[in-house]
Amino acid sequence: MIVFLSFSTFNAAFYLLYFKQMSSFLNQIQQILEIDANLSTFDPNTKLVELGADSVKLAEISVLIEETYNRPILEDEMMNLSVGFLLTISQ
């Protein structure tokens, strides 16, 4: 049986497999932000936009939070995500 996947379905499957390979939620966040330093080394009040997160990266992080912790992130929350919030939610 041959199954054809649409391009968007393939991309979604690829990203799910990719992220499942990461060892933890915080490592996934660090990968999205493209930072090598552990998030716990930053001041908890540091906003993700201060670490270079643009709207695309913030959307990826918001989706990851929703999928991992079943917690929706509103747009205004997304723009104000902080290191402290990520550290708290991951515990």
C-alpha cells in the first residue's frame, strides 16, 4: 500500500520526530533559540525576545508548551515569555 503525505503533513511529522529526539523540554527550547548556554544560567526575568527570539521562534515555543504541558499560550503571553516561566513550567 502506498501512502501519500502532503508536504505540511510531512513537515509536521518530521518536526515531531526531531523534537522527540531531544532529551528534554528545556533542551528543545535552547535548540529553538539557538543558544548553547543552559537556560538556568540566565536571570529568570530575562524575556525570550532578549535572547533573540523572533515571532516565529516564539510561536514554535508556544506550540511546544501547548503540546508538552497542555497549556495554551495567548499571543500577549507569547510576546512576554521569560526564562523563569520556562523553568517553572518544566518542573
